Amino acid sequence: MSETDWVKSDRQRERERLRRSQGRRSASVATTSTIIFLVLVVWLVTSAPGWTRVRETFLSWEHFTEALPDVLDGFLLNIKMFLIAEPLILIVGLLVALARGIKTPAFFPIRALATLYTDLSRGVPTILVIYLVGFGLPALRLQGVPVDLVTLGIIGLTFSYGGYVAEVFRAGIESVHPSQVAAARSLGLSHAKTMRFVVLPQATRRVVPPLLNDFISLQKDTALVATIGPIEALRAAHIHTASSFNYTPYLVAALLFILLTVPMARFTDYLAARTRRRRGA
């Protein structure tokens, strides 16, 4: 063994053994308490006076299998709308955030317009935006205005979420220390190059977790597009419920949304924890 090899002391080995023992004990306690909690919840629900009625109305296997194909087809439309709206929202949010950061007096109208857009998009409920866009734009009868309901729904979602994402980007940009900008300008970089090569790369890394949180909400809010006509998951579930007077199809739609949003939520938690570890280091 060379002199550079490190050998753990007896105290270090004992410390690691105790740490492993405490970890196993904590895991055992957590598992036991979780099982007991779930058993209590199941017992309370199944012993309720109306459990039989709830089971027939919300947990019918027959209605579940009957509604699943149609609700799944509608859910694919939800995913399509999300995948199209997400990059559009990123582009709109970034442009608005950059516009709000312009300090040149000559560009004050652009900054004021960006501020007005942010206030409107965040102040009006998303469902009202979808109504106004879905029914208002076609009513104008202008050349080139889309009439496809899915396209109009995507426009409404983009308008509504663009303001939230713009504020996330703006917070990330303002979190970059002014010394970074001063150093870049002292090296001869223009304002545009400073933003592109110095500020935006740092800001983007910092705002990934909150952006993912917004997109988790976007995944769910694609169901609001059903209010103007497209048959997505929620509308398909509503059609089955209206014909059978059984609410199990709504449970089918809820499970599909959970399968999509929960992995994204856990990934967001992982990125946030990694960011905290890096800053702590």
C-alpha cells in the first residue's frame, strides 16, 4: 500500500455504520407509517355510508373500459396542443422579458406595450382568454385569421401563459449580477452580445425549475380548450358521462393527466434540488 492511500479510522467506520443504521431505521419507520396511513384512509372511505353509491358512480370497471379508448384519443389532442404551445410560449415570454428590460428612452413604447401585455395576460383568467380568442377572432372575419378551434385554443393558451413565462425570464435575467454585464461590456461586447453570451445562458439555467412548474399547469389547462369545441380528454369524458350518467369517464381523464404531470413534477423537484446543491457547493 502506498503512502498516499487513505485508510479509514475506526471512528470513521463507526460513524458510517451508525449513519447506515439510522437510514435503515428511518426508511422502516416511514414505510410502516405510510402503510398504516393508507390502511386508515381506505377503511374510512370504504366504511362511509355512501361508499356503495360512490363505487358504482365513480369506479365502474365497465364504464372505465368503455370510455378509455375515446378519452385516450382526446388526450392525444391535449398532448399535441401542449407540444405546440410550449415552444411558442417560450419564444413569446423571452421576447417580452427582453422588451421589458430595454432602458433606451426611444424604445419606451415597446417597453410599455410589453408591460401592458404582461398585465393583461396575467390578469384575465385563462378560460376567458380562450373564450375571447376562440369566439372573437373568427367574428372579425379578417383575411388570414385562423378558424380552426384547436389553433385558436393554442393561441389563447400562448397569450395567457406568455405573461407568466415572461416574468420568470425577467426574474432570471435580473438575478444575474450587474458585474457580469459590466465585465462583458468592458471587453467590448455590445448589449445584444452581452445578453446572448453572458446573461441569458446564466438566467436560463436558473429559471428551468419555475418554467417546468408553469408547463405542468399548461398540461392541465389544455383541457380548457374543450370550452370552445375540440373533443379532447375532458370533452370526451363529458360525452360518455352525459350518455351513461356515470362519472367514471372523468376518473379516466384524471388518471391520464396524472400520468403525464406527476413525472414532470418529480423531474422539476430533482432539478430544483440539484440547483440547490450546486449553489451550496
